[in-house]
Amino acid sequence: MGLFDRFRNGLSRTREKVTASFRSVLRIGKKIDQDTIGRLEDAMLSADFGPTTTQKLIEVVQSGWKKGEIAEEQEVTDYLTRHIVAMWPESDREIQFAESGPTVVLVSGINGSGKTTSVAKLGHYFTNQGKRVILGACDTFRAAAVEQLSIWSERIGVQIVKHDQGADPGAVAYDACEAATARKADVLLIDTAGRLHTQDHLMRELGKIQRVVEKRIPGAPHEVLLVLDATIGQNAVNQARQFSEHVSVTGIFLAKLDGSAKGGIVVGIRDQLDVPVKFVGLGETPGDVEPFDPGTFIKAMFAD
């Protein structure tokens, strides 16, 4: 199955809401007028683009209309798509691999966001890319988190470094770095404790893990991915903003896009936070993960 079809299938519930809404606004053969702009704005807000991003994109459409670049409502979707795709340079969406030694990817997010499952999906993805992967189970606060990741490690066939529940996450991170270096791993995925951005002690612990990794492996962590639940809409933007105050988030893993998410949140995150979505989760199995491709995603979101 190609990437478009995977996005299309994963976004089937999204399209039921979003595409129908946009089709009712952007009618074939109807000239654009100010009423079109107002209805388009309402549709974009309903699709979770967010008020700030919606206003920017509405201004893009208005400008194109006044310049004569678009004249009919059915032209708006393609016009918007081109501008949205331009927001994601390809270099921003690529994983920054280490020039030598293991590439360390720190993964964070709150409990319930799909964080640990997303770590497993990333492990499966990198393994399929021919890379040797090790998981670091640094989520030692949540009951059964280490056990859950251990089960995933067996399912996807990768090694794991773990301590008992309640152990010092920094010590686990250190041991994971040692193991990744000694075993000549290509990628070390570190699962950190799920935390709310209001839990200062846990947020400080996240910063500590990052410092441990920095000292042990030069240039690490090479990526800091924040897992966000796509179904919570604009709250995901608020979470990302708060996490960015404690760690240098380099990319987003947007989970649960196959659920009740409306899709526009992807664009809102890129616009409001200047942090690229790098991966999306489109299901429950380890293989239900894809690198984010904006052109394919937007086309799939609006496909009939």
C-alpha cells in the first residue's frame, strides 16, 4: 500500500467530518466572494487549524483572490494546499542522524498520549530501515511502563536497557547510552516518564535525562520528539509549547490520527510552534507509523 493510501485509510474518520465541511463551502462553479471567505474560516476552525493559523491562511486566500490567482471556490483547496506544503522544507522533516556512534532520540509526552506505543513504532520503523535499535526504558515512574516497553521490545525484536520500577531515570539513561555505544547500535530510543507540563519535578527530571545523555554521547540527543495526541486538538499545541520551555523539542510524533482527530492540528502545530511534525501514528500495530509528508497528507485529508 502506498503512502497516499495509508494516509487516506488512516484519515478516513477525519475526512468524514473535514471533507464534507469543506465541500459544503467550496462549491464547483461558484465565484469566490466575501461570504465564501467567512464560511471557509468557520470550516477551518472546525477542522482544528486553530484561530491563529486559520487567520493567516484566510489572509493567504484573500490575497490570492484579490490578485486574481483564484476566482472560483473549487480552486481554493489546491491553492491552500500549495501554501501549506511550503511550510515544511524537506530538511525539517528528516531525522538528524549522528555522523558517528549511536543516534539518540529522546521521546517524551504525557501519559495517555500514546508515547510508549509510539516509541515501539519508531523502533519498528528504524529496524525496517536496516538499523540496529536499542530501547532505553527511562519511564520508571508509571506502574508497568517498563514491563509494557519490554513486551514491545520482544514484539519488534530489539534490545532493551531497563531497571526496576522507581529507579533513577538518569541512571537508566546512562546505562542505555553505555550499552548503545558498546553494542554499536545505530539508534537509541529513550522512553521518558509521561508527565503533565504542570508537574515541575517531572519536567526537571526530563531535563536531567537530557543532560546525562549530552555528557555521555557527544551531540546527543540528536532528536527530541514530543508525542502528542492528535485527538485533543488545540490542547496539543499548548502541551508542546510548555514542553519546549524545558527541553529543546526538535520534532513531533503525532499519534492517534486514525481516531477522531480533525487533521488541521498538524498545520497549527507547524505554524504556531515552528516545530515540524516528523512522524504520524495511523493505527495500533507497530507498522502503523509513517514519516510525515505534507503534500500527501493534505491531499489524503481532502480526498473523496
